[in-house]
Amino acid sequence: MRITMIGAGYVGLVSGACFADFGHDVICVDKDPKKLDMLRSGKMPIFEPGLDQLVATNASQGRLRFSDDLASSVADADVVFIAVGTPSRRGDGHADLSYVYGAAAEVGHALKRFTVIITKSTVPVGTGDEVERIVREQNPKAKFSVVSNPEFLREGSAIEDFKRPDRIIVGSDDEAAKKVLSDVYRPLSLNAAPVFFTGRRTAELTKYAGNAFLAMKITFINEMADLCEKLGADVQDVARGIGMDNRIGPKFLHPGPGYGGSCFPKDTLALVKTAQDAASPVRLIETTVAINDQRKRAMARKVIQACGGSVRGKTIGILGLTFKPNTDDMRDAPSLAIIQALKDAGAKIKAYDPVGMEHAKSMIHPDGIEFSDSAYSVTEGAHVVVIVTEWNAFRSMDLKRMHSLMASPVLVDLRNIYLPQDVVDAGFVYSGVGRADGNWSGSALSVAV
């Protein structure tokens, strides 16, 4: 199958490389010459475990190519995926569909034969209708079908998610298009991946509904964590207890500083705006968005409280900057709001992340922050160390070494990756999220902060 992937960003590159690994002939089209140069030289514009090897293998075998020539890439394709960005539009929060519609117009001009055009980008309900209209307007005689095929890739495990999906959703009423999509995904049949055919608008909404539900689940357990701190309960046990119910399940019940990344923030907001326009507001999601926005700066207040009520002139060590581990994605990362709030309160910041440092430097104002070269250098002279992202490298740090390097031994664990008693036994004041006994500050009065 000849596949053209428009957009060599996160979704486009991972999907294109995986399709090539299935044996399809794939061209990834992108307008960014710097990105194309990197890909052609074997360098990845994003961090995703295993992606560099997957791209290199399939490029060397001629199944994966990169181009800036959309017209020629589309003309011979059986399938064209549109996998461009749909960021939140400035001013109103709606999804910015300019890249999708721009790609649709170019595809319309380039069509030479029957082609299935697939929106892989996350788009509001009705986008497929508009894509079809645009293509038809550009090329009235073209033979094509527009399909919705949303992606469900988790950053950090995207290749595994693509090759062993829990579902593949195809939105189309066109039998010819369904046959083509079945052929595209046939290599996954050995894994018994369920292909779910539905209407185009239903597929578009399913993507948003799924992300909104998961965001709501995260927000729920974060609110339970706050309640646990007030009542003397342990949110870890609460999450485990309710997660054992098969109707609820254990995933996305990990309390923390709020969700971030490329999907949940923009998709929940886009769903809210879509629902408002349809005069059918989604109040639960509206509340989820508001709570999550407030939570990030609330975590900064938690750090300030652990420092005795003031961080002015104090040094705060930040471990982890990306919104989650195993990615370099800084979009809407909780660290951004936390760091800014601490800087606003007069703190000096030292920060480290295993792979997200370069992106972080482009998003955080350099005043008042020092980017360190290791986790332990962050702790040197720090009055408090804050774990913001649960990288594996932070899970088994030498607490005695940290204690000896810090100006005062205070650990704020926003991901609950440490056992509180272990940290307290090492001489620290400990503050987790939603854990019984709140701050674990039995030795707080003897620690100068």
C-alpha cells in the first residue's frame, strides 16, 4: 500500500514509521526543511523510545522516505493521512484547524486517482465534512473518500501503542474506504486488534470523549488527594481500593500536579468549546479544565508551605520538567506553572530533566533559574527539592547523599514515588500528595528552612 503522511510531527512520524515497518511504502511530507534534514540524516526531532532505530531501519530499506513535495507524494498514493497540528486557537480556545484545511486544499489540487484521505489529527466534530468540501472545491472531478481515523498514542510508549492497539476506530460509511483501511491495518490482525467502524462524526467525537474522560479521572483522584490530606487518609490506598473495581480500573488514578502534554489540555478545551457552540455544554469537562489549571500553581503553594511559608531568597531544586517521563514534550507541563509561581514568590530555581532541557530552555525565562547537568547537582545548596516528573532516574536516588548536599533536607514529592517513612528515616521533612499525615513533618521544627 502506498501511504503519504502529511506532517512529520509526533503522530505523523510515529505512524509513518510503524506503517513502513508493516511493509507499506510510506512518504512523510513536511514543510520544515530543518526537520527534514534531521530525519534524512537519522536524527529525530522528538524523543520517543525506539523511534530512531525504527526510522533508521525502514529508511535504509527504502520503505520510509521524507519529502517537502506534497503534490508528487499525493499523486501516486492510495492513502493520504493528514497528521498536522491542531493547537488551541489563541483568543477563544477552539482547535486551530488552519493546518488541516490548508493540507486538505493542497491534497485536493494533487489528486490524480481514487484516494482515501484520512484525518489522523485530533479534530472537532464536523471537520471531516469540511475537509471533504474543501477537496471537492479544489478538484470537482476527483475520486476520493474522507475518513476519520483518530490516533490513541501515549507519548513514551507510542510505538507499542501503535503496534498493539486496544482499538482502531475508523469513521466512514464508504465501503470502498473501509476496505482500504482494513488493508492498511491488516498486519495488526495477528495481534487481534479490534477495528471498530462507525460514522465519521462519531469517530471524531470518540477521540475527544476518550481524552476528556481520562483527564476527568486524573482530576478526580487529585481532588481526592486534597481531601485525603485534610482527613488523614492515604490517596494511594484510596486509588488502589477503587481501582480494584473492574468498572473503574486502576489506570489514570495516580495523583500529581495536574495533567499536561500535547493532548489533554487542548482537547478538553476544544471539546468544551464545541459543546458550547452546540448549546449542549459539558459541565464536568468545564470543571475539569478549571481545576487542572488551578492545581499547577497550587502545587507551588505546597512547596512554599513546606519551606515554612516563604521561599524568598531560597533555592528550590526541580527534578523533572517534561509533562511525563520518556518524552521531551514540554507542552502545558506542570513544571512551567510551578516554576513561574515559585519565581514570582522570590525563589531561585535549579532544574534538571533527563531529555527535556533544551525544550525547557526555550519555554522558561532564564532569569532566576539555573539548568543543572545532573539530578544531584540540583540538590546542591537547595532548601527544598521537588519531584515534578517521575523519571525512573529519580526513583532510587541516594537520600543520604542528597541530605549532605542540601541546605535543608526537605523533599516535596509531587508524584509519590518515594515511601514517606524511608525519606523521613533519612532525616528529611517529607511532603507528598494526598498521603496520610500530610507533610510527614515530625522533624520539621528542627530543620532550618
